[in-house]
Amino acid sequence: MNDKIVNPERIRKVAQSVIGLPTLPTVVSKMLRMIDSRRASADTLARLISTDQALTAKLLKLANSAYYGYSREISTVNMAVVVLGFNTVKDMGLWLSVFDAFKNSNSGAAGFDPVKFWEHSAGCGVASRMLAKSTGSRYSGEAFVAGLLHDMGKMILNQYFAPELAEVHKLTLGGEMDLNTAELEVLGVCHGQVGAWLAEKWNLPAIISDTVKHHHDPWNAEVDPTFVAHVTVADALCHQTQTGDSGRTAPPQYDARLWDIFAGAAVPIDETDMERLQSDFMVEYGKSEAYTSVVRTDDHGLM
């Protein structure tokens, strides 16, 4: 076996970089716990959010966007929470936190475009939510965040290991080596594991960290392989429709085990559905453009 794959020093360096990343903002961390406890009211949640000016401004802007179609102005955080719903509020809080953690990632490895990367991430969030809702997944409320964060390990590598990521990029040119194998060759660890470390550091739900870790091998997922497979398909839809750019030189390839997961769970998704799902996704992504445009702003250094 290639000794680079199991080099503990390389893995230690990557892990320490994750440990050095900021924790979730206090307001967002409290908000997640409040929502997940199912004891939150619109009033108590609004009072907490009002202590964060940036989050308050984003929520009000989103609630007043044409996407929600209200005829009168939403001027209070309480009403914005009612209009948007708890899950959307949670999604936005996490998205803004991730943006803040990586707002200095405009420069990095050759072949990695942060703006297009965020477009891909947003698209995967939208596609994951669409698929999870259509199949009645019990984790449909977590689907957008799981899709959004699935590749955040790449942002860590881009920010702290740009030369190594550029080397990974070179190894994948021409399709002779897939991305995960190249990452193991150069770094000793895959971007999925790196992203999962951050999700665990942020105390995100186990379903999120497990999805981030196994979005390329959902058959190895520990919490809910079927849910993880939804995000795997969402990622594939984004590559097939060229929604953003995940930094890959070639789209990921999946074997029959992906479709076996759905079949085993009696979920009506198989390979023959992909063309139809591409069309459904493009419609859904168009509807969500107002949402993504509110979050992707210049003050986070990405748009």
C-alpha cells in the first residue's frame, strides 16, 4: 500500500487545521439547539435572532423578497420567522456561518473557483431538499443543509492546503485518477472526512456529519444510508446540469450500490429517473434563486 495513504502526519496536519477553524457563532448555535429541541416559539426565536444584526437583516430581506409574495412589508423579526418557517431560518443561519468561516477563501488552489463552488453547493442543497421532500424522508428538514455542506471539506483544503489541492487537481486531469483517490494519495484523507470533522466540531446533527463524510459512498453511511443517497443523487444532478463547479475535473461515478439503497428502502428512484429529475431540479432551482441571491452577498466575500 502507498505509504502516503496512511501517513499519520499528513492527517494530523489537516485535522489541526479543522480544529483551528472558528466555532459556530453563539447566536446560531443557540438557535439550532432551540429549533431542534422543538420547544421554540416564533417569539423566543425572534428575540434571539434580534441580537445578531447581520442575521436579522438577511431574514428581513428574504421575507420581503418576491419569492414569498407578501403584499405588505415584513418589518419585524417575529413576522419574518412566521413567514419563513423555522427550517428556513435554521438553513440561513448555518449558511451565513459557513460563509463567514470561509470568507477569505477567494484565492487558493489552481482550478478551484470559490464562487462557482458556492453555486454548486447551493444547487446541491436545493436538489437534496427537493428529493427528500418528494420521497417523504424523515430527514427532509435537514436535507438543504446536508446538500449545502456536503463538500465543505474542499473549502478547508482550499484555504489551508492550496498547494496540495493543486497537486490533487493535476492528478485527476485526464480522468486517470478519481478525486478521492488523488486526495488520499496527496493528503492521506478525503474531503468528505475533513468536512465531517468540521461538522462534528460544530456539533451539527449526526445525520449531517454522516452525510458529509459518506456522500460519495452512501452504502457505508451509519445513520441513514437512504438519506445520504438522496444527497449523492443531488450532487450528481448538479454535475449533470453544470450547476456551479465543485472543483472536479470529471463528475463522480457511482456503481449499482447507489440504486440498491433506494430499492432496498422501497424509494422510487433509480438510474432511469435521472433525466426527469434534471428537469425537475432546474425548475426548483429557478424558484429558489431569490433565496440564494439573498444569502450570497458581497459582504461575505464570495459574490
